[in-house]
Amino acid sequence: MPSNRLQEFVFTAMMVLCMVYGMTAYNLCIDGGFAAGKFADAALEMWPEVIAAFLAVRFAVNPLVRAQVSRRISRAGAPAAFTLAMAGCTVLLMAPLMTLFVLLLHHGAWMELPALWARRLACNYPCALLLQVCLAGPLVRLFFRRAAAPRLERLASAE
């Protein structure tokens, strides 16, 4: 979808913000039960994760996923399959990375880390996949196509 580096940067930032917010709210609800205040807490607590996720996606995960998916699926021949494969493979790599990062950042659990990581990943992975494929991914792509991409195109052509 993004056609230049500025669009790719903005699209990645939008997707990371949505995914990290959703997963932070989900994990806060797992830790302390569901309450309306958890959504405000998530907006306040998510920023270290946003930075880490953006850097991981932008510089490590996206190039790797794009290369692997492009080898197997033609974007022009099957755009929906390409998009779904990109989303699924990104979650496949990001869920373990971010689960580990969050556990180390917030819990610092060293001795119990493998068991805690496996248990939390078992909860996070299905939620992250559903969030990416069914909610955040489609909404971010729709907003990007309708609002962000045209504005970025005008911005690029004005320079």
C-alpha cells in the first residue's frame, strides 16, 4: 500500500500505535481484570512499547517478512493473500519479541522468564493475530488509503 518511504513510515507508525494500544489494553485487562480505566491506563503506559515495536518492525521484521512473503506470493496476482500473509508473518515474529520485551521491561523476571514468557505468549499471540487481521489492520489500511495516503501524495508533490 505505501508507495514511498514517507508513506511507509506513516503507515508503520499508525499500525504500531493501534497494535500496541490494543495489546497493552488487553494485557492490562489480563493482569487486573476488565475495567473502563484500563483503556486510559493503556494510552499512558504504551509509549516504551511503541518505540520498541516501531524500531523492531521498521528495521528488522518488515524487511524480513516482506522478502519471505514476496518470494512466495505475488502482490499483483493475489493482493488479499499477500496482505494477509504479511499481517500473519509480522504477528508471528512480533508477538514473541514484544512479549519478551514487555516482560523484561515491566516484570524483570529472570528466573521465571521462560515459563512466564510461554504462558503470556500463549495468551498474546491469538489476540495479536485477531487484532491485526480483523480490527487494527483493516482499519489502519482503510484510514491510510482514504485519508493519509492522498495527503502524503500532495505533500510529496508540493516539494
